[in-house]
Amino acid sequence: MFKDIDDLSDSSVLIVEDSSLTQKVLSACLDGLCKVDCVFSAEDAIQHCLDNPPDLILMDWILEGMTGLEACKKIQAMDELNDIPVIFVTSNTNENQQELCWDAGAVDFLGKPIVARTLVNRVRTHLKYKRQTDILKQYSFFDGLTEVFNRRYFDMESQRLFKQNLRQQQNLAVVMLDIDYFKFYNDHYGHLQGDDALKAVAKVAVKMVNRPLDSVFRYGGEEFAVLLPNTDKDGAQKIANAIVDAVKGLELPHCKSRFDVVTVSAGVAIGKYGQYDSVQSLINMADKALYQAKDSGRSQAVI
Ligand code: GH3
Ligand code: MG
Ligand code: MG
Ligand code: MG
Ligand code: MG
């Protein structure tokens, strides 16, 4: 999951430059350091970032169509792109022009004609910063065992979605999942195998949740939460049932369960726009449904 910070061969730089000669010169400088892609326009740069976000952008200023300055501002304004650092590489080097680059959100500035070593060192430094930031994010937002998002991120993300859904007048659905008879599983098979079962359940939950905005979190020990923005009762129930069925379908032997395999129970709650006042109340509703699922025999979803 975590990469060596000094090895940047997997890192990618996007060169936005309307001169094919300059593209070649810049690419040649970075050869062997990292991966490089080139586009000729700011419009293509934004599309490229959305499809395949690079770790760093080298941005020309004067381009046909949208300028590099405008593109940089656009990228900074997009939640999904604004962690990509932008270095301007331009012949607009006077003081006012440099000010404009900083105002647009650039992290660095290089005047043309470029000095190869300066370019390489700046790129290396910013790629390392980016990698360190990514690793810190992984440590702080992901659960190390199951590689799904962790509880800290759930608390942040559920609050953010609650506010966003209020603004957009949409529903927010929560599914709470809890592995059945998991204490018996650990007691019988040992904690290491218990850990493997947790990983397998997390993986299946992720697989069943396939819209890009839906996400799976490890809520606590053997409990997972799924957040489904803009989802109605039918949609949420479908996903909860699909996870319950898919976990059973893994057929992980569990001789201390009455199902003979590892299963999960699920509780589903729908936060209808304007009808719930906090994420906590939504989680409480999902918890109540989960207790009912447990009470009614387990390996089922209750809404
Ligand atoms: P129920 O069907 O009612 O949910 O019963 P249960 O045994 O699953 O519930 P209980 O809350 O009694 O036990 C949860 C177990 O989950 C106990 C704990 O050892 C185990 N567990 C929690 N976190 C981990 C973990 O990270 N690894 C392993 N192997 N086990 C864990
Ligand atoms: Mg140019
Ligand atoms: Mg140009
Ligand atoms: Mg539990
Ligand atoms: Mg349990």
C-alpha cells in the first residue's frame, strides 16, 4: 500500500505546453525520473486530470484557448483536483506576472528558457512533497488492516455529506454492517484468521458498492459503515442485501455459526432531506435496524 518515498518512477507529471519542441525538451529533462504525459491545451489538461490525475503539473501560461493561469484557477477550485501541485513554466517572468501565478494557486515558478537541473530538482522536490502528503493521507484516512476508510474519515465524510445533502436537498443513506458470531470465530480460528476474514468482508463490501460517490468505512472492530449519498430506500436496501448475500457467498467456513459460514447483518437508515437533524441520529437509526437484523436471526438486512 505504501511506496518508497525516494522512488518516483511511479509518479506522473503532466506537461501542458503548446510547443511540441518545448514538450520534447521538458520531457527529455525528466526522462528516468518519473512518468510524463503531454497535452497542448488547458482544456485537454483539465480533462486529462479528471481521467487520470497526475502528481504534478508543469503549466505553460500562453496557450491557445484557455490560458494556463485560468486552468490553474479552475483546477484549484475543483475538490477532486486541487491537491495536484502546479508549477508554471513560462516566459512571462516579470514581477506582476509572477504575482498572478501565485494568486492562481501555483506552488512554484520557472522562467523560460529553462535550466535543466533547476527543472529536475524542482520537479523532484514537489513530487516528494506530493508523495509524503499522499502517504500521510493514507495513514490518517485508511484502516491499515482492511484498507477501507477508517473511523476518523467516516466522522469527517459523514458530516460533509450531511451538509452537502442539505444544500442539494438530497437523501443520504447509511448501512451499518456487523459480522455475525465473530467472537466465536476468533476464539475458534484465532485472531490472525479473524483478521483475514475482516479483510475478506471489507473487500466484498467495496466490490458491491460501485457508484463512485459511495464509500465503505471500518466503523469499529468488526463493524463497517457504508455511506450512500443521494440514495433512496430501494437503492440502499439493494446494496445492503447484495453485501449480505455476497459475504455469505464467500463461503468462509465458520463452524461456530449456525450458518456454517461467515455472515454479516446489516441495518439501513435513510436520511430523508429535511427529516433528520444530524448524522448521529441517522447512525442511531441504522444501529436500531442492525439490532433488529441480529434479533431476527442474523445474515439479513433490515431497514
Ligand atoms: P454478533 O453476531 O452479535 O455480532 O456477535 P459477535 O461475536 O460478532 O459480537 P461481539 O461484539 O461479541 O464480538 C466482536 C468480536 O470482534 C470480538 C473481537 O475480538 C472481534 N474483533 C474486533 N476487532 C477485531 C480485529 O481487528 N481482528 C480480529 N481478529 N477480531 C476483531
Ligand atoms: Mg509555449
Ligand atoms: Mg505557450
Ligand atoms: Mg459488533
Ligand atoms: Mg458481530
